[in-house]
Amino acid sequence: MNTATKPKHIGRNISRIRELRGMKQEALANAIGVSQQSVSNIEGSETIDEIVLEKISAVLNVSTEGIKQFSEEAVFNIINNTFTDSSSNNNNYLCSINPLDKILELYERLLQAEKDKIAYLEKLLKDK
């Protein structure tokens, strides 16, 4: 039984990274100076010319090694760890402010400002 590992499908990795970046094939094609059909062919290829890979990696802002070793499982592990780790050294955007409280506070301040204006105007009218 042969247990040799299958080489990574570079084209599929490029496709997933491009999709994760929110980029369409046309945009990638324009950035590297080829047609959209060429990008489609590249994404269907298991291996890619190193020069083309370097152009694509520059546009996607990922190293060529990052494209070659890309793993969706690793990406989801990183995302999961980033957003569930509540340690003090992790800036993970856990919101500690209740937005409804802030809206209510703002409303009360605006209401008080209107009451102050009315009281001031009534005072001016009484003085005349």
C-alpha cells in the first residue's frame, strides 16, 4: 500500500484565497494582466508557473509559500481561535458596550437639551 501524500492543488488554493479576499476572477485577471478565462484555467491547474504564482501572490497579498501550503482547516482554526479567545492579550473585538444603553443615554441628553431650550425661550417671553 502506497501512502505517498498527494501534492497540494495550487490552483484550488488560489481560488479559495481569492474568494476569501472577496475578489472576483476578473479583478485578479486585470491585476496580473491576463484574461478571466486564463485565471479560470490557472485555478483548475494543480501546478502553476512560478512567475505567474509570484504575480498572483503579490495581488492577493499572500506569500507564494502561503499559497502552496494553504489549508482551509488552518484558516478556520485561526478564525475560531481569534474570535473565541477572551484572554487579555487578544484584541478580539468582544464588545463590552451595550448599544441600546448608549442610544438611550443619547436620547435622554437630547431630550434634556430640548427641555433646556424650552425653559430658556419661556424665560425670554416672560421677560418681555
